[in-house]
Amino acid sequence: MTFGKEIGGDIVTNKKTFLLITALNKAKDGTYKKLKELLTQKRTNNNEKIRNIINIYNELGIKEETEKKLKSYFKIAFENLDKIKVSKKNKKNIINLARNLIKRIV
């Protein structure tokens, strides 16, 4: 049994993810033009499209920016969890789940 998402599936379908939106906002001139071309091409090799867009993401530092944003949201979540008036014992499972998600994502 396989779980998870196909690598590059969001790229192939031009899904408006945080990664893509951030790249479009950060890209300048030629990089922006190339990214827009990749998004509008009707007939393209999916593997080539994925590779080209990932290269643009890497050039723009999208991974690092995404990790920074994720960490800031987890920090806010933990701060809010601390404010809930429930014993630490009762929060243990959700804290462990969140920590495992952080490890998996980052």
C-alpha cells in the first residue's frame, strides 16, 4: 500500500501551492517569464516540467522560505497550545504528533 502524494503532482497540475505563489512573487524578469511559460505550456513532458520548476524553486530559495514559514506556524501553534488550560499529560499526544510532523516536513 502506498501513502502520500506523487512527487511533482502539484507542479504538473499547476496547483496554486505556497511554493508556486512564493516563487511567482519572488521571481524577476527572465525567471518569472520562464516560470509563467512552464505553467502555460499545453504539451510538455511532465518530468521535464517538474525538473525545470524545481530548479527555479531552488534558485529562488523556496525550500528555505517554506521551512521558515512552517516553523513560524508551528511556533504559533505551540504557543497557543500552551495557553489551553489542560494538563500536560492530556496534551502529550498532540504535542508528539506535532513534533513528528515537524521532523517529517523539515
